[in-house]
Amino acid sequence: MQPSHLSDLDLAALLCSRVCHDVISPVGAITNGLELLEVEDDEAMRTMAMDLVRKSAKQASAKLKFCRIAFGAAGSAGAIIDMGEAGDVAKAFVGEEKIKLDWQVPRENRPKQQVKLLLNMMLIATGSIPRGGVVKAETVDGGFAVRASGEGAKIFEKTDQVLKGAAALEEIDARLIQPYYTKRLAEAAGMPLSLALDGADVVVSAVADIAKPLAATG
């Protein structure tokens, strides 16, 4: 009988690959900026290099803080997280250059399992608007909905298959591990996921299953 889930070791390895992918770009830019400072005497160039280092360090910090909550333990078992704090972390992660995050989630404490789920839903939503746009996160019916609006918004077939459990485990790689992890979080929290088009928008939603108590840990 084929396993229905990735092994713990495979899941951990692929998530680590995803985190490294997220932070390698700003870290590389910091290295480039520091190398330029070592060899450059022109003040204008040194100023540009220092600006690059500052900007990239800020980006790296924002990405690491986000990944710590979205993928990591973010506290001991049973911990709760302030949704307002999670929103601040999410906004810093998304930035303002290409995608704007409209965080309409009430400032309240929620089990970390649910916070991790929402942040991962947000990642799926941002991935559906490669040309940029607006991502709106809000609470609905005891769960969450994240709406992505932007030119060329689309549901990617592989992501859809993973969320529906239709993808073979051997297809799950570092690119698909994030939607797979989101599906696992939703199952553990008793909040089934759906991914659908609503007009020209992509909507990711997870509504509490009243037949299954919400999990408080993850």
C-alpha cells in the first residue's frame, strides 16, 4: 500500500530547501554589497553599496521572521500567536513593490496551527498573481479566506492538484512542498482547503469543519 503522506524526513528536508530558496537572494545581495565596499573608493558607489546592504538585510530579516512562523515551531507546543503580530510579519515579508497585502484579520490570539495555515494560504494566493496585485486576508465563518486580485491571476494546475490530494508523492519537490504543507496544516486544524476562481480573482479559503474540533497545536 502506497503511503498517503511524505515521510517526516522528506517533509523536513523539502521545507528547509524552501526556506533556503526564500532567503538566498537577499543574503547573496548582502555579500555582493560588502564585497563592493571592500574594493570601491568612490563615495557614490560606496553609498549605493551600503544602501544595498541595508535593504537586503531588512529583506532577509523579514523573510526569516515570516518563515519562522509559517514553517517553524514559533514557540512551544500549544502556543498561541497574536494575529496582529502575524499580520505585521506578513506585510514585511510581502513588501510593497509588487504585491500589496490587505490584512483584514482581527487582532486576536489564535492557536499557532491556524496562524501557520493562514500565512501559508497567503503564500499560495501571492503565487497566483505573478504580475503583482493585491492580496486580501480576512476571517470568514470561523476560518479564513485569502483573495488575490491582479492581472493574469490564475490557478496553477500542480498547486491545485496538490491541494486536492491528486498529486503523486514523488511529484512533491521543493517547489510544491509549500502547498503540500498547507494542505497538511489544514487537515490537522480541521479546516478543509479550497482553491477557486471568483470572477478574475483567485480565492484560497479554509472554513472550520464543525464535525472536527480545531487543533490547537502543530
